[in-house]
Amino acid sequence: MNSLQQNCLAVTRRHFLRDCGVGLGKIALAGLLTDALGGRGLCSTTHPLAPRPPHFPGKAKRVIHLFMAGAPSQLELFDNKPELAKLEGRPLPPSVIGGQRYAFIRPDAAVLGPRFKFARHGQSGAELSEMLPHLAKVVDDICLIRSVHTDQFNHAPAQIFFNTGFSQPGRPSLGSWALYGLGAETQNLPAFVVMSTGGGLSGGAALWSSGFLPTLYTGVRFRNQGPPILDVNSPAGVDPKLQRDTLDLVTALNERRFAVEGDPEITTRTAAYEMAFQLQTSAPDLMDLKSESKETLALYGCDPEKPSFARACLLARRMIERGVRFVNIYHEGWDAHSDVAGNVKSNAGATDQASAALVMDLKRRGLLEETLVVWGGEFGRTPMVESNSALGRSQGRDHHPQAYTVWMAGGGINAGFSHGATDDLGFHVVENPVHVHDLQATILHCLGFDHERLTYRHAGRDFRLTDVHGQVVKAVLA
């Protein structure tokens, strides 16, 4: 996106041009909206999300982001630390902790060893916990990044930071940037879909917001049961022809207003009306899993009649088959301040099979090469134990932003590869650190974008997903 293009989108009130009285302002505005956009239709009310080319050919055309809200314990899943078992019950050396402070534990809290056994799997020999038996079957198709770190140590800001590149609400999300850069491949479904399973999300709707981008790029949240969107069905007495005629009239009126105002929110409104009309046909077909084979349902561990993470993963595959650009699935509940073993067992039990099945299913359908799958949370968990009788907590782990694990698969990622390492106690990254901004830069690279060039002018300056940071992690690319 060039700066001239963004300027025309960002300015939504041109009354001084409209009222100048000589007509020259209107002519200049029309020229800007046509020439600056290169005919790609960003300001068009007819197809505002038309597909657009990236900066260079990206291997990924779409993304499925499996966000594990609450922060899974890497020490029980991905990062085996036998030294912790030897030190269990004793505090970590002060030299390791440094000046780090925690919300719920003292710096001299005792060490808690790994709660589960680890083993090596596949030709890559990657080490995984016994809580991930299904992921072990596809370990040669994924890339484990064990050296991720973040700037944030509380849930809401860390979740927002991972999803938008900033710790406070108001910035565009990953899905919004992808949609802004690439446009949509479908007119029958939202190009950016959000689903959630588990408990509540600390970051809320800011996680899939379009921020200061036009709201056209905001994620559309689907419900877990019933119609995916409320009121998508027509009321009694409204037939398709009447509805079509009504929409055509509203579109014509919106186009006249857009010609005067140039406000991208008019485009958003028109697109929303049209999408709602298309969803009346496309949504029931999408959500009906009866066409899936028994073998596929069993692969995911999916009961088509019950909301679950497995059902969401299967729907995500069906969405990207239908041209959806970006799918977010948020699974909440990983915040293990107490009974970390029970927490991991429960959440891994709910997510492991379906996560691995998604990779397997995409691969066998020839979709994995062009679909980037990302799995991970907002930060990690401490090597030290959290126990607080006043709060009824024991055998838990506190928030740990210094080091955790994320895995990726498909869409230009180096399969069967492990990147980065932490120290023997799982406290600090000691090899190939990967900041959250680096992950974001890498995701955009897989989609064909230079993260420093995918910008949008707002409030007088150019913004980007990675703020002023971030480097593509070239080692994890195929």
C-alpha cells in the first residue's frame, strides 16, 4: 500500500472540496480515488474487498490461527527440563531470576518440576509431552519455536499485543492486516472469521478489531450453536426478491453518498448488507457437517451437534476451502495458577487431537502448502510453583513472558524443524530469541508482505503491525 492510497482512505470528510463552489475539488477528489488506488477497488462500493497482489509471491494464501488464551505451560508440553525435577522444592538461584517480579509468587518461590513425561517423535526427533499424543503424529509437519518472548505479563495486554502488535486496544489485528493487504477470495462468507471455545477472553473484541483501519476489515465472530450470526434469517413475509430489490436500492443510495463523502465506512455498511444476504445461503451449507465422512469426524474427534474446539477446527478447514482468508480460533482456559497438571491435561485433551487433525486434513487435501497454521498463547509459565492458601491455589505456575513455545505449520514454514532454546531451567532464552513482533513479521512474510511496507496512514503517520520492531525469522522458513 502506498502513502497516497492510504491518505485517500484515511480522510473521510472533504466538505471543503465539496463546498468550494467551482467544482475543481470534486474533480481532484475523483482523480485521487481512481488513480491512487490503481484501479484495485479499495474505495469501490461494488467490490471493496477485491483480491489484491502482495509485495511478492507468498507461499501462504490464508491463515488459521489457533490462539491458546490463558497461556499454556510450555514446561508441561514442549520444553522438557529435567533439571527442574532435580531442583524441585528449592528456589532458583537469585542470579537466574535477576530483578524479575511476579504477580502471585515471590522470586524465591520453590521450583516445580515437569508434571509429565517427554519422548522424541518422528524423523525430526522433536521432544513432546505425553499430553500431546496426536501432535506427535504430525511432528514432522510442524515447526517448533521454543524461544518466543514478549513484552507483556498480564493476559489482556499480552493477548492484544500478540494479535495486534500493541498492548492497548485500538490497533488492527493480524487478520485485519491480512485482509487489508490481500483482499478476499469469497463474496459469500466473511473473509475474516472468529470463533471461540472455552471460557472468557481477557482481550475481548480488541483481538480481532480492525482498529483504525476501516471496519470493513474487522473479524466477524461466529456463534458456537445455532445460526452463526444472529438474525441472519429473513423475517416471515420477506421473500428473496423483495430483499434483493431492497438491498439494490440501499446500495444505490450508499453509492451516491460515497461519491460525495468518500467515507470508507459507507463501503463497510454496503458490504455488510450484501454479506448478510449472501450468508442466508452460504452459512447453513458451511455449518452443516453432515456432508463430512465419519472418518473425518473421527479424525477431529468432532460431534457435529456439540460446540467444541474440534468442531471449530473442522469448520475452519471448510471455511478456507470456501475462500475465507483468515480464521481465528480462540481456546480459553489455559491460565494454570493452580493445578497446572490438571489444567494442561484438560486443555490438551480438548485441543490436541483437533489441532493435529487440522494439519493432517489440510495436508491430505493439498491445502497445507498454501495455508499457514499458527498455534500458541500470549506468554509462558514460570519454572517456579505458585501456591497460595488464601487464594486456594497450589501446584500452579505464574505468568512468564521471558520464554515460551509456539508452533507453526504449512504456508512456507520449515517442517520438522525446531528453533531456539531456553536454559536448563526454562527461565531465559539462550538460543535464537524470537520476539512476538518477529513472529508477526514472519507471518506477514509467508503471506507475501514486507512487514515494514505494509502500512496505513493514521493520525499523521504510517502505522504497521510490527510497530517499529520485528525481523523475519528466516530460519523457520522453508
